[in-house]
Amino acid sequence: MPLRLLVCLVVAALATARCTAQCLDSLGLDASPVLNPCEMRTLQHLGGTWPHLPAGTAPTVSFHQGNGARTVDKATFFERSVTPWVRQGKDPQLFWYLLTPRQREATGVDALVVAWSKKLLSKRRMDRIVAGLARDRRP
């Protein structure tokens, strides 16, 4: 019985790795903050969750890098912060911030993801990012 469980776990891990590897060429191809299916699967594999969205619905994500949570476009985010690490079989350091319903309504964004930051976002920095996203969304 334990051998069968071990084999199942190894097969599942290899299938996940192959699925992620197949998607690497489809990461960050467009400027849309809405994730394509490969981006969504890759980020879910790296810990991203969107519990308020119906299953299979692509989230809208705002991408940030570094200690100052500098806003970057999707292509830069995947090119510099995700793809090189996933190709090596490693997981990049990502912090996830789900927005409240009020913040989602104001910004049109479901979540923030910050890569390679040594610290978590403070409430003040989070409020500034959300305010900037809301300002950019206005017509």
C-alpha cells in the first residue's frame, strides 16, 4: 500500500511539473492584467488562490516587484520573477494579497502579487497601491 501511494504522488508531481513546463512559453505574452489559463495554473501552482471567483474564472492581478512593491507589467513580472525560477525547478518568492470587495470594485483587480520582497506590504503601502490602481482605472 505505501508503495502504491508513493507511485501516485510521484506521477502527480511529474504531471504538474510537465503541465507547468508546457505553459512557460505562454506566460506574460500580453499586457492584459487578466491571466490566461497557463498563467493562472502557474500562479496557482506557486500558491495563488482566488476564493471569491467562480472556479475556472481568470483573475485580474496587479504585479509588483521588490521591497518597494514597484508596479511592473505582466511580461516583465513573468520574464524576471517567475519563468527563470520555474525553468530551474524552483519556486520564486511571491507574496499574495487578496483585495476586499470594496477594493476590487474600485480597482477592477482581484489580487496583488509581489515578487522578491524582503518584507510584507504595510497597510499604508497597500492603501497607496490600491489608490493608484483606482486612479488609473478612472476614465
